[in-house]
Amino acid sequence: MKKSIILYVVALVSMVLMSCSDDTENPYAHTPTLQVVSSNVVFTAKAASGDVVFATTNGGTLTAKTKSPWAKATVNGNTVTVNVEENDDLSGRSTQLTVYNGTDSANVTVQQEGLIFRLSTASISTGDNASRQSFAITKNIDPTIEVSQDWITTQMTDDSLIVTLKENATGHVRNGYIYYTAGTKRDSISVTQADFDKDIAGTWLITSSNSKKAYRVTIGRKGNKYAMVLAGLNWTIPLSYNKTTNALSIAAGDSIGMYKDYYIGTVFYDMEAGYITWSKSVTLSGTFGHNDAEGYSFLEFKDNGSWEGYKPNSLLLSAFTSSSFSNKTYSDTDLLELDNPTLIRLDK
């Protein structure tokens, strides 16, 4: 048994020695003649160019091509320059650059970000005084900017849109727009200048889409309390005015005055669904605008989503038997119905 083990070890050692003595270089092994030294082909969405530098061991002439038409390659010695077009899509993209040196080749991935453009505001509302405001921008592409009115000017920096407005001395609300285009994204920023006391307070007409008749109203305020008074009836409808957004709102369920023995209150009506509400949490809102061509200011009271599941589009001035509004006190009598109520005032 011991003799067998010794013979086995001797044989194994002999095989190892034979294996070592048989090691030779592979005659078919290939040494690459092309090597990437540096690469700068990761791009933002802007049109740009970047280089890939190669080293060659045989002094051969390089050629190059890409798999996508938005990326084009040119060769200058051992440097391959890749020019990419602007990517006006939200999605990023990539392609393959292949460089040849005789029968050798090397692949490099070219990458480009998708469009990034975010603006911190969709609307600007200020008083009548001249002003200058700055709004944050996140972008990897330079947008084009246009304005609708000469009293609006803009300036773009790397991280901000600066908007300058001239003083509004027209005596009415005025509106304009800033239009911007970034790649395929095109949008606008609404701009409004208004001062409640100078441009809004005073006499207006309130109209209804269900009637050719218009009703004269006076809009005003006492301190921070705003109201609209219907001429000849002494019915006072409380209002809310938001200076920041230049929005005016009417709430349902407000008591506005008396008619004979009845209490008159604001009720909203969803004409499509056929439901009414006097819940004080439900409001109709609008922002003031101006029609420059025809010379009048206006505000359309519209649904603002405050009545979940419904879209009120009519203001009813309804009679109740008590100052506490409920199904029991509702008389089912509407003294005035204003469908799609709109305020209008001609320029002075």
C-alpha cells in the first residue's frame, strides 16, 4: 500500500513538471492598437460638442461613426469630436460611437440629458407701482422669452427670471403675458397690475348669461371688509379680496338683506347636476382682467373646486324664513338668478 502511494505522488509530480514545461505564448493573441485616453461625451440638453482622445500603437488613421443622427463624429488625428444637437424632449438619450483603426475598433457611449425647465411661478400679480421681481428657475437649456406688452421687460440669468413692470397709471386693471419656449415646452406667465381702491372700487354692472338685463352694483371696502351692494335694493353681498392673486370671491350662505318678511341669502346652483348649496365653505371666484381692444374691465365668477363633486355656475339670491339657513327655512323662491355671473365696467 505504501509503495502504491509513493508511485502515485511521483506520477503526479511528473505531470505537473510536464505541464509547466509545455507553457508557451499564444501565437493567436492580439495586442490592441487603439486605446481610449480620455472621454468627455456626457452632455446636458443643450447643443454641444465633446472629445474622445485615443492612443494608437501603430500610427494608423482613425475613422469614426455614430448610430444616431443627432450625434455626429469628426476625426482630427487621434481626437474624435462628437457634436450633439439640442435635445428638446423631456427624456434623456444615448447612442454608440465606434472608432476604427484598421481592423481594430473601440466603442464609447454618448449620453445626453433630457430637457429640464422649471419656473417657480405661473402668474404675477402686483399693485400699480413700478416693481422688479425675481423668480427661481431650474434649467439645462436656454429658453426664448417674449412679452405681450411694452410695460413688461424680462432678464434671464443662470438661475432666475427677473421681471420689471412699469407703473400702471391707466385707472383700470391691466394684464399681460410673458411667453417662454424651452425645446418643445411652450407656456406663459400671466401678469396683472391692480390697486383695489384705484382700479376696482366703484360702480360695475353684473350680468347673467340667462338674461340681457344687467344690474348695477357698487364694490367697495371698509378697512379689510369688502362688499358688493346691489343698487336700489340695499342688498349687500360680502366679498373676499386676495391682494396677492387679485382674486375676488363670493361665499354661499351669506345673509345679504331683507325682502318683506324674508331673509335673502346667497345660494349656488350647479345647473348641470341640478343641485343647490348654501354651505359657507363653497365659494365662486374670479380674477380681474381688461379687454384692451373694446375698453372694459371684467371679472367672471367661476367654480374653484370648493364644492366637492359639483361645479356651481349660477348665483341665486334666495328667500329664507329665518336668518338661519336650512332646508326647513328655504322658501324655494329665488328673487334673482345670475347664471355665469360676470362683472363689467367700461373704461372712464
